[in-house]
Amino acid sequence: MAWAALWAWALALQMVWAAPPQTDSDVPPDAVPQIQQIDPAQAAPGAHVTIAIKGSNFSGGAYVSSVSPAIHVDSSKRVSATQMEAEVSVSASATPSTVSLLVSNPASRAAETAFTIVTGSPAAAPSKESPESPPPATPAPPATPAAPAQEVKPSTPPATPPPAAPEPPATPAPAATPAPPPATPAPTAPVVTAVAPPQVGPGFDVDLKITGKNFVSGTKVSFANPGIRVMGVSFASSTALTVHVKVAVDASPGSGSLFVINPDDQEVEAPFAVTAKGVVKPPPPPSTEKPAAPAATATAALQRYDAFHLGSPAEAIRVHGKVKGALVVSSSGITYEEDGKTLINIPLSDIREIKTSSLAPDTFHITLSSGKTYHFAPGSLRPSDARDLVDSLRKALPH
């Protein structure tokens, strides 16, 4: 009986060793990837490296991303079900630290691994035994004492010459007066001259036209009435803004204010009201003057929406939500920006789908024709705003 049990154990061990390796068709898109090793696992500021990531469960469409603005993933590709490659750039201003790299399948949780930003290699310490140091001197043998010399009478010392008169101290040159620094121009606050329409009713989804001056790219708009939500701000010029707003059906009617805020935190307040349900102030009568033809070089206004970039829809906002960016829609496609820098550029021709996530209702994704998927969440982190933002992105895209 003991020999039969030993033979069965050996047969089972042989079957385990003979199991075929994991193939591409074995990995579904919702499988959670596993990371075993990355090479290299560190780089210095300003470096551009190719990282090999080994593990398992890498499905078709898997990609690599970073949670730190100091690490930018230029591109990534799936080599096999057990290997990924990523082209990574380290910011020249990055400080030594340990950050996270993520590997995500199209419909799975992300796997996380550590990547270290290091300083340059320290200079080698000097050798304790330098070849250039002279060898220790050999002590000389003691001298043989000489016979005592005969006593010599001291001669008369020579006369000491009188000391020379000291030279007068040099007059120091006058210190140069530094030139005053150039005056820094004071920032200019925004000015609002008109809002059209100046009031809306509950349940309305409209675009407001704000005219004035001193508007800049990145100018934001907010409302005192909490029932009014800003879905996007389009900067047309320094004198014109377009604000897409949704008014809740239960928004409190009454007079209030809107605020136009420039990136330097200078702001201006203008009146804006929510009317009784279903009532909106009619637009002014059309002007009899013939409108001027638009300039041939005029470009379409950009649409901006506050958003967070996520590694996957199931990822916690506390990891990726530390920096809020903006989705910018133009006639050529969609870009994602953080702190004025473009991190993601999606050409319009590559977009296959814009849709809310079935796993996390407060997120949405943009899927490319190649199968790669970018995950985002609205700046408010509300599921209803995720659906509204998806509708706005679809409408804003040129057809």
C-alpha cells in the first residue's frame, strides 16, 4: 500500500510539471494582473528608460500607468500574457522618492508595484593608501657627539636701522549701488459686462454667454445657488466665455450671483437668478444691424471639464484624486491636462466609445479603436455628473 501511494504522488507531481504555460487566450479582460518583477526598478531625474514587467494575467489591451506626476508613461505594450514593456520618463525636477506603477487590464483592478527615483551615483571615497603619498621616512641614527668648541667672545651687534614710516591706508572704492529690480505688473482682475440669459428656470440645461474683459485660459465660473452645476467652461477669448450649466429641478428660485475666477484667484461677481419653475426670461429682440462676417482664421472654442484621471474604474479616488485635471475637447480630439501640462492626447479618429462604467457609476471611460481604455471621474465625484459629462463630451465632439 505504501508503494502504491508513493507511485500516485509521483504521477501527480509529473502532471503539475507538465502543465502548459499560460497563453494569451487564457487571460480574460477582467482578470486581475499579477506583478512579480520589474527591471529596472529605479531611475534618476531626467532619465528615459524602458521597463520590463514580468508577472501573469496580462490580457489583451493591458496597459501601464503612473500615479505620480514625476513619472510619465510615454507608451506601453503587452508582449505576452506574462510580460509588459513600458517607456517611462522621469521628470528632471523630481526628488528622490518611491512611487507606484500600475498594470491594468481593460476591465480589472490594477496591480501596483514600487518604482524608485534615485539621485546620481555618489563619488567613490578616496583610498586610505594613496600611491602618491610618500613612504614614511626612515629615522636617522643618532649623531656622534662632537668635541666641545672653544668659547668665543660675542662681537658687538650691528646697529639696528630705524623702522620705515607706514604707508597711508588706501581709500576704499565706493560700493556700487545695485539697480532696482524691474517692477512686476499687477495682475488684472476679470470684469463681467453681461450674462445671457441673466436668469434660468429649474430643470434647464443651457449654455450661458458671459462677456467682459481680462478673461484668460483656465478661468472658472461658479454660482452661489447650490442647485446650479457647472458642466464645462469654454474660453473663446479674453472678452467671452461660454458656460454649460444644469439647473436642478428642485433648485431654489431667487436672485443670486455668479463668480468668474481667474487662475491667479482674482474674481468678479455678477447677478444671476433662478426663476419660478418653467419660467425663463425671453432673449432680447434681434438687432437690426448686419452682423460682421467671422474672420477666416477664427478657431472653434475649447470645451473644458474638471476631471480626475484613474488607473481603473475600481481604483480608490484617494490614490489618483490628489491632482485634479481637465478634459479639453477641441475639433481634433480630447486631451487631459494637469497643472497646465498635457498628459494624454486622444485624436478624434481614434475614439471608439465614451461611456459610463458599469463597475463604478461615478466614473466613465474613453475607449480607443486599438482597445486601450482611459478611465476618468468627474471633478464633483457624483454618479449623475459622470453621466452628464459623458453626454456633454459626446455633444461637444464635432461630427
